[in-house]
Amino acid sequence: MRCKRERVIFLQQTEIAVVGGGPAGLAAALEAVKMGCQVTLIDRHAFLGGQLVKQTHKFFGSSKQYAGIRGIDIAKRLAGDLDSGPGKVSLELNTTVLGYYDDGVLLVEKDERVSPLFPERIIVATGAMEKMLLFRNNDLPGVYGAGAVQTLMNLYGVVPGCRVLMIGAGNIGLIVSYQLLQAGVEVAAIVEGDTRIGGYLVHAAKVQRSGIPIYTSHTILEATGENCVEGAVICQVDEKWQPLAGTEREIAVDVICLAVGLTPLTELLRQAGCEMYYVPELGGYVPLRDENMQTTLPHIFVAGDAAGVEEASIAMVEGKIAGISAAGSLRSCTKIDGLLEACRQELHELRAGDTGDKSRRGLEKLRKTMEKRKYAEKDESTGLLRA
Amino acid sequence: MEEDTIVCRCEDLTLADIRSVLQRGYTSLEEIKRITRCCMGPCQGRTCRDLVVKEIARSSGKKIEDIGLTVFRPPVKPIKIKCLLGVWEHE
């Protein structure tokens, strides 16, 4: 059997490949291109912005982090900055990075065709995925992840049902509950296993004022219904999250929405061989990385939820850091010290206060573990690891 | 919790399925993956991996971080063989 070559594959080269066009990836690409680097930004969707495009609420914090602007508008603004920026970012949408190979080549798929890309530096900004929860009948139609509910409502204008039970009172659970209300969907209750509400009090107060009860120290035992969700059995839990017998009760709902946390999407980092470390405070396994967002493989940088699950505003600042560091490691630019320090100060402010407590604990674990590692030589002029 | 609860949606595995292989002495994720096909479906373990690891932790008393995962290989998502073979055409 003889084969004829239909098309010849060329190895594409770029200075910096940014994988993921969410808040972290966009910020990273913008900074790197500002510093004169050739950047390829890859996203598997047809649009930029990642999870920002589902955020119909206004952000808060300081104006540096786009306070008072809705997430979807931040995405548009960042994408606009890419267009009008000083350099050209080569944008690859509807494109998935399928794998990382030992020789540093990324295998990229677009329109059912694969091609190799060889970047000098890689910034992994792949975000996170939702965690699943075990309960009886969790496969009944009507059980959704909070991300899916947001996609349905805020992207496609489709409501998921009439009456929702939200599982999880972190920021996502609280915000999606409020967005459901705005869409005219009733939210029967929010159930939270922990003894306290995890999300910002501003969001919690807003949903409570709207009449949605938040049951802390509660969990879901099962979804009820024949062919789709018709109700949910919830119960109280003890301090070890074990159900307390006799506290079960059934709530009539047609949607059960799971907002029980996110975990970093790190397959590419794993394939590359970046050292990983288990930090439950940051959502599970995260790559070891320093304050320049440089992983244990000095040519690979990370930013946003892929580096540890936090907020979108933090993802943007981490993106900036990763972009500056990656560019700095290529151009040996000595001015980056000041730029990086300003970003780190921003991160410090964003993580201050009670709500940043969990992140701070997780990051401290990472820092201590990193300190013990000596895996690459430091370039004294830039403070970055030599790639 | 009832044992017919679904753990892996791709491969239709229940909690009872996972607990049964644990009882049979398969205690690493690598072994359980090879025996049950968990983590090998369209989602590549993004839904079930954490759940199975938690179940291993529960039955062995080990910490989550001491259990270890399986090897991560490309491609990260299922693709058609055509994507790889499309460059060749039979004469």
C-alpha cells in the first residue's frame, strides 16, 4: 500500500505560546507583547475571555483590577487591548493544545487537523474544572454544574429550569444563585457543607436579602425523581461532614446546581514534567512555582486558576507576572524588577482580609516547598531561573 | 450513601463497582483504571479521578497526596483518528 502525502506539516515556531485566553492568558499575552515578544495565544473556544464572558456581575476591588466593570466587559476590553496593542499577538481560536512532548513541542489541533508548535516559552493559563459530588441519582437530568448553568443562561439565554437547589456557598454558588434570580428562576435554598459561608459577604448578603436561605453544615443526600430531577433530600452534617440521622428533609426542585469547588487543569504541566504539589486550599494538585510564576521547568510559566484556584482579578495579575517573566527570560531585560514588584503588591492587596485567608495558607505551603528545591540556576540580572 | 451512585459517567461505573475492586485488592489508581476503565472515557478522568482517589483514601486510610495518580499522556481530549491520519491519503 502506498501513501500520498496530502499536506505537508511545518513546525511552527513562536517565542511565547500562551495556552488559554481567559483573564490570566489575556493579561499574560498583553504584557509579553508589550515587551516586544512574538506571542501566540491559543484558546479552544471561538471567543476570548474564558469564564469572564459568563460573568454578568460587576467586579470589585480597585480600579487596577477593573472594579465596577462586568466580567463580560472586562473580556471585551482585554481582547480589544490585544488588537490595538503595540505588537501583534497571533491568535489561534477554536484551537486545542493536545499535548506537550519531550522536545518542547506542543501538538495543536484545529479543524480536525493537528500540527506541531515549537515555542521558546510556554505560559499555561488553562484555568480550572468543576469538582463533582457523590450523591444518589447524581446522574439524573437536571443535575448541573454551576459552569453549565452560567453557560446556558448567560451565553445562550436559556434557563435551566424553574426551581433550583444550589449546592455550595462559595463565590460561584452565591453569584450563580443571584444570576438565576435575575433570570426569573426561583432558588429554593443554598446548601453549604462547611460551618460558614465561603464566598464574599457582599454576595451572600445580596442573595439572603432576596429571600434565599443559606443552610450551612448541610449537604445533599440524593436527587429524587423518575426520569428527571423532581426534588432533593438534604440533611445536616457534623463537623466531619458526616450526615446526622433524623435531619433529612426533601425540597421540591427541578434543578440541582453543583458549585462545590474547582480544581486546576494541569494536564499539560503534568505531561511536561513540572513538579506538582497537593494543596487543597488551592483546589488540589498545583504546579510548584515561584513568585515569578515560573514552574520547576524554567521555560514553562503558569497563571490563573491553573496555578491554584482563586479569583479572576488575581488571575489577571498573575497573568501579567507570567507575561513579564516569560518575556524577561527571553530578552534579559533588567527593568522587569520594578514591574514585577508592582504586580506582587497588587496580589498582596487582593489576597488581604478574611476571604484571602485560604489562598494565603495554600500559597505559604507552596512557598515553603519551593524554598527547599534547588532545581535551576538563577540569572542574577533578572532574578529569573535560567531556562 | 447508596452504592448505585454513579462515580464515572463516561464508563458507567458505580460506587459499588469501585468498592468491589478495592476489596479485591486493587488499591492504586493505576490498577483501578486498568481494571474498570475509569478515567479512560471522553472526559479523561476530569469528573471521576478525584472521586475515585477519595474512595481509595477512605478504604486505605492513606492521605490523598500519598495515593498518586496515573500517567498523563497526550492527547488531553478525545480526537478522531482522522486528525492524526488526515495528512496521508491512500493511493
